[in-house]
Amino acid sequence: MATLKDVAALAGVGMSTASRAISGAGPVSAKAAARVQAAIEQLNFRPSSIGRSLSAQSLGMIGVFVPSFFGAYYGSILKQTDTELRALRRHVVVATGCGDESPREQAIEAVKFLISRDCDGILVLGHDLLDEDLIALQRMQPKMAFLNRRCAQLPDASFCPDHRGGGVLAAAALLQQGHRQLAAISGPADTSDNQIRMHGFFEELARHGIARAAVQLVESDFSREGGFAAARELLDAGLRFTGLFCANDEMAIGALACLHGAGVAVPAQVSVIGYDDDYSAAFASPRLTSVHIPIVDLTQNAVRWLLNQCYGTRHQISREFPVTLALRDSLGAPAPL
């Protein structure tokens, strides 16, 4: 098996020059780099990742914790993270929760797993974690960023949109269309971002004279299956509603499927608004109106902040993530009584 010494000898350069040409860390002339590349191909040389790691005191990996591998929302985050890392010839390792423990305990265990694997930095989607958990984990690995989560004690590491404003937008959109008989499907009541968006939603309704108790509310789990079951529960209750807010797009798409199967026309009989505006929303049937969270920009800035901490890059970091409404076919005026 060829070694770095063999590559350097064939290319006619020193070992340090060959090493810089392979790693991209440090100045190498174009001619020397071309000779090194030719030698690599001729010798079928494969650099040792362990050797590079020991030399650079870095594994070249960023860990990511996501609560689930399923859904367009998490897919968008993982894709953008991978894009940012590959631009620097770094890689991503992903962990998720599993087992019989609570979601919070699963999240803590998964993040500790990434820490134990010596990831250079870690990106955490921690809506099941308490602030005290974030602080404790960040003490174990200071190069840690929190996505879609705001922690007052760790402001620099927190990247989060205005979820309260997002809930307000959803309520305002339904009210502007004339809806007064409303229902909602929330995510788990104890998740931080769900609490904030639902608070904004009910706060805006209250400003227009609609009490929280007047809104039919079903708690679900952010999944399509959960949205379908929650919509079925609302229909089975037999109470009339013309507008439905779902706390994420996955549940909204499940609800749309349930309404369609029950012969309920959207938006002619019930208007539906989702949340996140992930890439599946525009391809739902009907196309889903959704509160747009700029998840790509959010992820990009969180990852670039980590890259600055881990590898000394100088990315400009933004912390402004405007929340807007993506208006599509699932929202309309209520039918006359």
C-alpha cells in the first residue's frame, strides 16, 4: 500500500508539501499540486483519515442531533448542513433519539453520544430539551449550536425564528378570510417551539374576541399519521369548524388526507394552514398555505457559526430570520351559513 512518502518521492516534492496539497491546508504551487495529484492517481494512494486527524487535531466532522430522520423539515436541515460542510471538505455525522426513554432523555443521550465521538462541533435541534440541559451539554462541548431554539443564557449559540410571530400570522390569515369557527392541531404540549407558536396563535385570536376555549384543540406529535388521527378526532366530535391551523406541515398534510377521505372539501368547507413551509407544502393537494420559516437560512447561519468556532473561518453571521406567510390553495373564505 502506497504511503505519503511514496507520493512525495514520485511527485518530486517534500513530504510537508505533499501533505499540504492533499489536505488543502497551507500554500502549495499549482505545479506541485498537479504533480502530487498525478502521483496519487498513479499509486492509487488513499490518505489515512486517522493520520490527518492526529495531525490537524480534528476529525473534520460536525455532529447533528435531530429528533427524527423522517419528514421534509429534517431533510432540509440535514441537506443544508451537509452542503455547508462539504464546501470545506468536512463531513456530518447524524444521531437521533431511540429507545424507551422520554424524548428529552433520548435527546440528551444522543448528544452525549456525539460528544463521545469527538465531533469538532455539534448542531442540536433540541425542542425536547430544557434550558438547563442545553447549558449542561454546552459545558461538555462548548462548540455547540442550537437550531430552532432560543436559550437566554447562550445567546450566541442560539438560532431561532420568531415562532410567536408565526402563530400570530396563522391566526391573522384565518381571521382576514372571515373565519371565526376554528380548530387547531398542536404538536406535543411540552415542546418549546410548539408552545410559543400556539401562544402567538391564541393571543391573536383573543385580540379579535375569540377565546381559547372556543377553539377545538387536539394535541398530536408533529407526524403525518398524528395529523390524520387528530383531524379524524375533530371530525368525529361533530362540532363545526371552517378553519384549521396545524402546528407543522407534516400534520397539516395528514389532516388534508383525512379531510379528503371524509369528503370535506378544502378550502370550500374547511381552510387549512400549516407551519414551516417545508418543500412538501407546495406539492400537497390542495397546495398548502403555510407559515414560512426560513429554515435554509437558519441552518446555514447556525452551521457557519459552528464552522467559525471549529475551523477559524470568517463567515458573516445573521440572526434575523423573518417569518412570512406562503399563501396557496388551501386557504379561502368560509362558505356562507
